[in-house]
Amino acid sequence: MQSVGMTQLEKTIRGYTYLCVFLMVMIFVLSVNTRFSAAATSDAPTDKRRVIVLDPGHGGNDIGVRGTDGSFEKAITLNLARIIAKALKPEYQVVFTRNGDYQVDLTRRTSIANHKKADLFISIHIGGSRQYQADQWTVYYFINPNQQETEFGKGPGDPKDAEGSIIFWDTVQARHQKESRIFAETMKNKLANTTGTAGIDVSHAALRVLEGADMPAIMIETGYLTNPQTEKRLNDPRFLLKVAENIRNGIKTYFHFKK
């Protein structure tokens, strides 16, 4: 009888052991599924902020304009872009086409903006002149010189519009010409509030750096670096901060009127 009782006890213990192992496996599986589910949720795009792409002109071996006191356009544009980014965060997502001293191809710059599905593209440059007294701030938007004769054409590998038609790279920005002009005018009005700037104008040109942008796009030329006074201002952090704040105000005003 004692032997039968021990056998029954062993069976009972084994049964409990199997049950515990089964429960532990189930708990592990449920835990893994929960983690995967949480990870999938956390990886889902939740950032609804508008995307602003900042494009500091030149870089690397391409120094751009050189000032009378030795300043390089490539360094000032990058410095200003970083200050603008600080002024825009955290309200907007900010993407740089370059965030260091290296060269980026012109088409690559707008390709970055298109890949990020940017809401706005802003390229930053500084002008130059043989006349050191010359100075002028200009906000540019893109116009193709042959635009009136150009229609959206088809070709392999070209981006598609909302209706699925394939269009050429050099006609992409044409779809945003009106909004780019409005954005440029808005930016001009806000930059006019920056004490120390020369006259500010809005103009259009077939600028390659704006050509392939599939969103409203402008280029801001912040005066002439060959003017000693402008060079001095563009190396003053307080002046650049004011410029950055007015650029932020231009962006906010543009989006406000688009609502």
C-alpha cells in the first residue's frame, strides 16, 4: 500500500510540474507578444509637426563667397541654419541638408527634402560684389525660364503627382510656384523687421538648388559678405539670433494664412 501511495504522489508531483512549466511558457509567450505590440506602437509615426528643411549653402571645398575679413560663406550659412533650428524647435521638425563642413550636391539637397516629405524648404546663402559698399538682401523663389512652354512630361524614374502622372524633375517646383512666391513675400516682410539689414527684395530665378523641391521653396540671400559691415553683422550671434527669430515668424505667418 505504501508503494502504491508513493507512486500516486509521484504522478501528482509530475502533473503539477508539467502544469507549472506550461503556465510559465504561456506567460513568456504573452509577455513577448505584449512587448512586440508595444514596440510596433512606439515605432508608428506619431510626430505630427510640420517638417522644415534648412539648406546651408556651400560646404567642404566649396567655400562660397569670402568676406574682406576672411569669413567664409559656407561657415556663416551653417551657423545661421543651426541658430534657426534652435528657434524653430520644438514646434517644428527641422532637417538639415548638411550639418557639417562637407559638400552636398545641389540635387541631393532637394532630394533630402522630398524624402522627408518636407512642408517647406529654405536654402541660405550670402551674396558678393566687387563693390564693397554694395549690399542687398534677397528672397528668391524658383521660375523655370521655359515654364510657359513646359508641360508635365513622362519619363522613367520621374516623380509622380497626386493624379499619378509622371513629371520631370525640372518641373516639380513649378507646381508650387504660387505658394513659393507667397512664402517669399511673407519672409521678406518679416526679415524687414531685422535692424541692420539692407534693403530686402523678392525675386525669382532658375536656381538649381530649388529646382527639384516638391514643396514651397525659397532661397534667402542675407546681404553681401564682401561688404565689411555686413560681414561684421553676420558674425555677430545677437544679429543672427534676430534674423533667425524673424525667419521663424515668417514661417509661422505663412502657415497661419494657409489654414
